[in-house]
Amino acid sequence: MKIAFRIIPWVILIIPFIILAFFYNSIAGEVEIMRSLNGSNPVFAPKSLFTVFRVPLIEIICAAAIEIIRPKFSDSESNFNFSSFSMWSILLYTVAFKSLFQVFEFISTSVFSSLAYANFFFYATLVVVLSGICATIIKGWRFFTDFRRSDWEFSHSKKFILVILLIAYFALAFLPIFNFETA
């Protein structure tokens, strides 16, 4: 059962790449890379492999970080570790569905020029993220309140990988926004 719960979110994380590859030629020459909650002041960038596939790459980085952290706290069959495994699974599924809905939003605006569908998927993404965070906090309440744990220490190699993933996340998520003009 645990194996299926670990494979399904990765399959969901691959689907946005397939969808974007399928519609790549139909995407306009300039793509929206950021918008606010109310849709004002969007940031546009020229279409490129980077700007089109940027968001799913960000979600893959988040999922990889979760997969590196999860075994540290959920490697045995005790009730606490099962709860921890569930908490990390909720986060992984949240990342997967966030990626999928964001691609649907992107395709809605970039290919079909449908602001109504784009808004639906934008708010669906918001609901998924907020629900995932709340469910994670509820499921992992005991995990989050035990700050004196002796097993919080990661190996140097895992720390290095997590730092690289964090740097890659910030580079993909925020640098392009500063690189391009708002509309």
C-alpha cells in the first residue's frame, strides 16, 4: 500500500510535463509566469522551454525535498511513524495536484484563452494548497509539537542536497519574476 501511495503522486507530477509537451506548439509567444490573487499585474515572459516547464520543475523540486525528508521520520511501522508517513504523503499529494491544476490554468489561458477556466483552476489550486497545509498540520500535529527530538539531524550529503534543492527552488520560482516586466 505504501508503494502505491509513493508512486501515484509521481505519476501525477509527470502528467503536467506531458500536457505541456502536447500543447507546446499551441502556446502563445509570450506566457504569463505570475499573477496576483485578483488577476491584476501579471508578469509575462517570452515563450521558451524554461518559461513553459518552469512550474512543473518547481513542483518536482518540492517533491524531491519531501522524499528526502520523509524517510528520516517515517521509516518504521510504529503509530507515530505511520502518522508521519501520512503527513508527508499529504504534502506530496498536495504538491502533485498543485502542479496539475497550475498546468490546467496555464493551458486555459495560453492555449484556449479562457479566463473563466483559468480562474477556476487558479482557485482550485489555492484550495488544494490550503487544504493540504491544513491536513498536514492536523495529521502531523504531534510531529510539529515535538521539538526536542533527537532524530532531527540529517547526514551531510542530505543537507547538501536539500540546500541545492532550496537554491534551485528559489532560482526557478523568484528570479524569473524579477527578470521580466509586469504588464
